[in-house]
Amino acid sequence: MFGMNHAGLDKAVHSLKEQKMWNNLIDCIYEISNLEKKQTIIKANISKPTGFLGSDKTINIHHLYRKHHRVALTDFCNTCNSCDVHLKRMSFREECSIDFIKDVTLPSLEILIFLEMNITKNQFVSIITSLSNRKCPEILKFEKCSVSTEVKEEAKKTEKSALRGLKMKSE
């Protein structure tokens, strides 16, 4: 990455992790052109309990509105999948993430969280449909999301049957 040596790169990656700057961390990993180096960083720092994510293995994505963030996150997910990395949680805060998950295979997750969004019935159906075509997290959460009462009632019916079919739980 920009001619940085491995020790300097490790220091930058650890600094971004400590500051919980997930988008910058993912952008940093994306900038590495050598796939083997990317995989080494992900295997050493994400997949192991002693890595910088520790046993928590939670990644919070705050920005996907810019194309380079989506491209970097897609690359990150693909690299995690090629390394067979399992994360505990991944959370998204922007409504554009609903469209994003249609086009990418997320790493293996225990919990997928959507935070502080206004979710329409169509978006809810889109989320369930997207997940039904891929490997699914065990738990799907919508935290501090605003949904109309009508959509909530319809979503409860849809969610229960869809999640049963996907062998998922909702919390």
C-alpha cells in the first residue's frame, strides 16, 4: 500500500482498528494490491481470536454512500470469504446498505444488524430476499429502525415465515 513496508502497514491497520475506524480500515486493506498480503492480514488480524478484532469479531460499517466505500467493502467481503473468515457481527447504519447486500456475499456472520434506519416494506422484503439467496447470519436485528405500524405488522408475518425458511432468528 503506497510503498509502505509490512511493519508500517500492520501499525496503520492496528491504529485504525483501535480507533474503530472500520471504513478506513477496510479502505486500507482494499488499497493493498497483493492478494496474498491481504489474505495474510485478514487471516492474522481478523480470523484469529488473538487478532485485532479479538474474540468479539464485530465490524460496524458507517459509510457506504460513496462508491469507493462499496467497492472496498465488496473486496473486503470477498477476501474474508476466500479466507473462510467468520465474523460475529456486522452492522450497517445507512439505508444504501440494503441495496448493497443484494450485490455482495457477506462473510459468514452470527448477527447482521441494521441500525437507525427508516425501513420500508419493500426494503424489508429486499433484505429477506437477498439473504435467502446466500449464506445467512443466524440472527437478523433491526435496532432503532423506524417502520410504520402497518409495515411492522406485515413484516412480522413475513419475517417469521421467511426466517423460519432461512433457519434464522430475529431479535
